Amino acid sequence: MLIDFFYTLRAAQLPVSVKEFLSLLQALQAGVVGPQSEDAFSLDDFYYLARTALVKDEKHFDKFDRAFGAYFKGIAALPALQKELPADWLRQMLERALTPEQKAAIEAMGWDELMETLKKRLEEQKGRHEGGNKWIGTGGTSPFGHGGYNPAGVRIGGPGRNRSAVKVWEQRAYRDYDDQQELGTRNIKVALRRLRKFAREGNALELDLPDTIRSTAANAGWLDIKMVPERHNNVKLLLLMDVGGTMDDHIQRTEELFSAAKAEFKHLEFYYFHNCVYDFVWKNNKRRFAEKFPTWDIIRKYNKDYKLVFVGDATMSPYEILQPGGSVEYTNEEAGAEWLTRLVNAFPHCAWINPEPQGVWQYRQSIAIIEQLLGGRMFPLSLKGLEEAMRLLSK
């Protein structure tokens, strides 16, 4: 009832926002308006509360009065709506709290069938839908829409709930990982130091104390200072990091790893990808579609001296790895598995660091696929896992 009232105000060209409407609902729930009787509120009290919450400028009072009078014409009292629809009923209706048996009965479509069915739905559907099992909508069991349940579908806008979408149709913004994190990075730095190969290079800026003593003694005690270039970790590291989606759960630990890597490796190159590597990567998430770096160029630019490290939870639909067009963001011509194989062949010293707890790996089909593509070289993002990965890469 109040949702229609909100749209009535908008139709009357009142600048009423969703946030203001939610404030009104919160005020009703908090009991700001006292009940006239057990089952109803005073319409006059509701009028003043609604005007206070929804109208921010006196010049709109007249429009509000006319819209309010037209909508509530003939109504003496406002029903106690919160008693008609208990919160747990609404939650169950919107979230589709299905039993395990009901979820098991909902079968996932194959890739070709899913894409063909979506095309038909777009051609046939004419309006909004909610809570069903066929049309594109919200809170249902259809494979198209958002907020509901389906083991594999196309999420169209809105928040995801089950993380099982094989494609996402919306404009999504990711944030670059912070490379200045200090808290919690010390132990990670210690683990990364297993991958070290020191070399002296550059200008002679560091005192060579043994040679200085030896030269001074040979020069009859006259001081003869000897300098040498500083020692640097000469290992070259290429870091490819998954960003966005399920990786949002692992931002802090990924940033700690990124910060530690930038501090430990002088020769560090990094790029971002989402879920799986395809035909391009990027360095700036705000401009990821404007400033692309073709994956072929990455393979040609960096030679086999570089150690390749992927950082990602490898949690996605198997279609995203195995199927051309499987990317959730665009239609890729070649499957992600093809690109992963090319990268592994181009960089023999490679490993995948996974922030997901190792105990859940066996339940994620996509993790098993990527682990197989990398020849079992997947390690958890833990101190032990990092040490094992660095030990492997140093061979």
C-alpha cells in the first residue's frame, strides 16, 4: 500500500527519494506515530509524519497535500500494515528460503540451453516480474534475474546471493588493491624472502669493508676506501591478481600480500583480471575497459626469467574457464583454459595463490579445474602455503 503511495508522490513530480521513503518506514516501525486503535493509525498523524519525512521544501507542501488527498480519499484510518505482513514472511518471500530438497529439484541448464532460453525470454517478456520460476525478475528460482536461487544462471543487475552465476549483466566497478598496507605484512615478507637471488648491480654506493681493510693494509696504512654496488633481489616477478566479485571477501589479505611483494621484489610487474584470465588484463580498475593490455603482449614482453604468480580464489562457474563466451562481463572468443595453458607454457616457474580456505577447495569444481591446468601448483594464502610456493618457484 505505501509503495503505491510513494509512486503516487513521484507521479505528482515531488522530489521524493527512496532513502526518505525508507526513513518513513523506519519511523512507523519505531512507533513514532501512536496507534489510534489496535488495528489502525490516525491518518492525520500519518499525514504529518509523512510530510516531515518526505517533503524537504515548503514549496512542495501543496503538491504533497493534493497527492495525499487523492491517494487516501475516503480512508479514515491507516491500517497497521506491519501486522498484516510479518517481517519473516516478507524475508522468506524475497529471499526464497527454499529447503535443500526444493533446491535439489531445481536443475541447472546447460550453457547453450541457458543462452537460447534467455534470448527467448527477452523477446517475450513485457513487464516486471518477481518470485517466479520462468521470467526475468527478482527473488525467484528462474535462472535469469537476481536475488533468488538457481544453481547456474545469468544475474541481471542487483546483488548476487549464491555466487553461482555463469554471466553477469551489469556495469561493475572494482577498486585497485592498496600497495601501502603495513599491518600484517611482516610475516608475509619473511615467507616471500625464500624467493631470493641476490646480485650486485648499479652504481657503486655501498662500502666494501673487507676490500677496504685489505687495500688500506697493502697501502702502508693509508686509507683506501673501496665501494661496490648494492645487493638487490634479482628475481623477476609477474603478478596477476583476481579482483572484484568473490575476491571482495579477501581484500585485506590480498592487499597485505601485494604490499609485501612490492617491498621485497625490485623487478615486479602486476596486472588485474576478473575470475579467469582471458585475452586482456589491466592495471587500473577504473579504466579497465579503456586501458587494456592484451594477454598475448604480456606473454611476448616478459621472458621466461619471470616467475608468474596468480592470486585469486578460483571460485566461479566452470563455464567461465572451459567455455568460449563464458566470461561474466563480455563475450570472450577463446576459453579461459586456453589462456591459462598459454601462460603456464610461457612461464614454466608459476604458481597460484588461493585466499579461499583449503578445506573448501574440494567442493569447488572451478578450483579443481584450475589446479589441474596449473599442474597442481596451487597453494593457500597462508604462511605455510606461501613458503611452499616460494620454495617451488626458487627451484
